[in-house]
Amino acid sequence: MKFLKYLLWLLPFVLPTYLIRLSIVRLPTTVLELYLIVLVASFTWMRGWSGWRDGWRRLAFFRWPILAWFVVSLISVFVAPDIVKGFGLWRAYVLEPLLVLVIATDLLRSEEDKKRLTRSLFLVVPLLTLWALFQFVTGYGISHPWNVAMMAGRRATGPFLYPNALALFVTPIAALAFCTWLKEKRNFFALSAWVGALLTLMLAKSDGGLIAWLVVAFIALAINRKTRWWTVGAVMVLLVGIIASPFRGKIWNELTFQGWSGQVRLFQWRETRQMLQDHWFWGSGFGGYPTVFKPYHRATAIEIFQYPHNILLNFWTETGLLGVLAFGWIIGTWVASSKQQVASSRSQSESCYVLRATCYPAIAPLLAILIHGLVDVPYFKNDLAMVFWLLLFVTIMSQEAKKIST
């Protein structure tokens, strides 16, 4: 079983390899998918049906929302204009992450097992930071149009194709890392992850990622009794500095969607809402958004993107209204279970402050995903879908699995 655990612990480092595409017997695949095939096949060989059964049982009360998401998202494949393409995306964004989740709940039962997976998530961030720093300094390996001169607005992409993909990957991991570091100041892995993520977001120049990271960090510091008033004071000084800054107009324009990027999103959201008036229940199906959206596209100066760049609209167009409800059920269960875990282990002497400080780290990655998702696509990508479920496992599900006897 050690071999299977190592495959899980190494998975975070392998996630960017979904970009390495190849074909076997004329069937398209990726290096990441081949890795997952080895993991699933090895688990099935070594653990058999009992492993899948125990892993599923250990999902506890997450089983019903996960089952609902599985079924509803699968239905969306057959709604899509291109069923083959839709099934391929569903396999990468739903089936494969859920298979990994069941395997993890069966195998990683001890606290040390969970910590090793968490460390892997933390360690992959500084590696991406070094990659992004090299790119930003040299300009090597950055795709067009972000490969301009440094002073002209160069943006690092890491191993990904565009800067926001890098930011979307590191931001939720950084949220967990920062909260972990506040609790365990000597945790070098957490420290390197959140510092590295902050530098990476600056190199990628991701406004959405920076805002999500700062909001999560502010709440964590405000909850902490030792840092609460220092944090409030620092925020006040920062606000005064921004107001007095000559860049205040530019900052305000970005926050109010007056810049080009914001205007693009406003146009896209407006036209997507028009599309959803005619496709409000089923959406456009998995991978069908560009095709279904095209007749509603009037701002021809703006390209048609793969997704609407808003977490609600992303899920609504891809999986319909039922998909929004099913995934919302998963999010609600994540939040509710974090509170339940704290409530079940608290003593009468513990204050509300202690409960908030204990509960928050479990939902901090989710909060980062939701905030970043207001202006981007934090789930529908091979690596991001996997990161979502891995973070859910290390913060919540691994604790639930321990309650269930084998």
C-alpha cells in the first residue's frame, strides 16, 4: 500500500502535466491522465472491490451531494452540442477527481498521511514560484501576448498557458498555507507556500488572485486575537495610503470594472445572462458554452471564451441549474461539516473566538476559490478540479473518514 500512498503524495507535482498531450493508438490523452490510470489500476489490483467500497463509505455525509454532482454533471454531457468533447471534459473534471478522492479516503487514514499530502500541496507552490521568477526575469517560456518587455507589462505563466491559470492554481493552496502557518509558526512548508504564492501572484499580475489572497489573510489575522488590532490598523494605514496615492484612480477603475479586463467581463456576463434566458434549466452542456453562446454574442471586438469567467455562470452554463444546486450542496456541506467538527470537539470553556479560529482554516481554501471565482474560472480545468477535491479532503473529508471504523 505504500506504493499507492506515494502515488497520491506525488500527485500535486504531476498536476501541470495535463498540458503534455499525446495519443496512444490514436486515442488522445495526457501525461496526467496516464498517471491517474496507473493509480486507479494499481488501487483496483491491490485493494479490489473492498477498497472502492470502503473509500466510498468513508465519504460519510458527502456521499449524497457527490452522487448528485456526478449524475447531474453526467447528464450535462448529453446536453452538449458535442457529446464526445463533453464526455472528455466530464471525465477530466468530474470522474477522475472523484476516483482520486475515493482512493484517498480509503488509503490516507492517519494524520501523518494527511499531513504528507498537505505538504505536497504546499511544496509545489514554491517550485512554481521559482519557475515564474525565472520567466519574469528572462522572458523565456512565456506565451504570447504576455511575453512582452518587463516594463511593458510582462506576466509570468509558469508551466501553464496564461497567467491566470498559474494564479488560480496557487491561490487556494496559499489560503490554507497561511492559516496553517498562523497556527504552526515553525511550519516551513506552510510559510514557503504562502510567501511563494504571494510572489507568484505578483509576477502573474493577477488582480483576482491577489484580492482573494488578501481577503483570506485579513480574515485569518482579524480572527486571531493577537493580531486583530494590528491588522485593523494596518488596513487603515493602507487605505489612507491608497487614497493619497497617485494610482488611486487606476485602482478604483480596476475594482469597479472600469478597466479593459473588467469591461470584457461585464460584456460577457451580460450576454451570458441573455443566453441563459433561453437555456436556463439545462445550460449549454459540458464544453458547449462557446457554441451555444455564439448567437448571443454582440460585442464582436471581444473573443468568445470557453467559460463566462464567473463561478455561478460557469456552473450554470456547463451543468445547468441542477448542476448549480448540486455543487452548491457540496459547498454547503463543506462549510457545515467544518462547523460540526469544531462543535463536536469543543469544551464548554471554549469561547466563540476559539471556535472561529479553529473552523476558519478548513474553509479558507473554499473562500479563496469563491472570491477568485467571482471574476474567473476556478474549477473547470484538469488541475484545478483535482486541487479542489484534494483541498476538500485534507481540510474536511480526512477528518470525517477517521470517524468511520473499518
